[in-house]
Amino acid sequence: MTPDDEARERQRALDLLRTAFPDYRIVYGGGRWAAAAAGDPPTVWFAETPASLCGQLFTAQLRGGGTITPVRPVERDSQCAR
């Protein structure tokens, strides 16, 4: 994988995480992923991979009673309804 490929993959992961969890500020830097929730003091999560951060935020949403935003709308195959 080239550095350009890695940068594109990282940007796609950021975009997906930010879409799925709009209530969090999500960043990547220094080889680590981080997310912060509003609050005083803010709750902060750190992870080595975007998948790990996703899992942590998903769990936080479940425990906090929040909702998870769909990344894309569910498409239904019209043939399945027959």
C-alpha cells in the first residue's frame, strides 16, 4: 500500500466515523485515533485503529441511550417484497 493509498483510506475512515457519530469530534494524529464528546470535562476516547474507535463509540452510544446514524440508507430489493 502506498502512502497515498493509506491517506485515502484514513480519510475515508474519518468520513465514515464522522457520519456515523455526528455528536463526536473525531480526529487522527500521530498514529492514533481520538474522539471527544461535548461536556465539562469532555469524555475522550483513544484508539489505535478506526475499527476500535468505532466500537468504543458504538458502546458509548448504547450505554448513553443515544442513537447510531446510518452510514447510508437501507436499500430494499423490490423482488424481496413479492
